Amino acid sequence: MSLFKIILWAFVLYYLYKFIFTLVVPVTKVAKEMKSKVEQMQSMQQEQQHTQTNTVHQQPTKTNTTPNKADYIEFEEIKP
């Protein structure tokens, strides 16, 4: 009976080892990689927003809002 227990524990430990290193470890690695990518994307987005707000404040505002006559094309409506 003692040999049977040793063999049983060996199988249990083997399958536990196999389960941990084929499922649990890769999932934690993927989770860490995804977390770092999300943080990187957030920092890039914050940088982009920061540069956009700086460029908006630096651009002068237009004071002349009257439309230019050259921007419009005259046309006649043709009735059938």
C-alpha cells in the first residue's frame, strides 16, 4: 500500500506541476504584458493631449469672420 501512495502522489505532483506551468504561469505573464502596454498607451495619450493643448493655446485666433466673396459660386436654378 505504501508503494501505491508514492505512485499516486507522484502522479498528483506531476499533474499539478504541469497545470501550474502550462496555464497559471503563462496567464500571469500575459497579464503583466497587457498591463504594461495599457500603461504605455495611457502615457502616450496623455502626452498627445498635452501637446494638443499647447498648440491650441499658441495658435492666434481669427478676428475676421466675414466670408470672402470669392468663396461662393453663383448659380441659377433651372426649372423644367
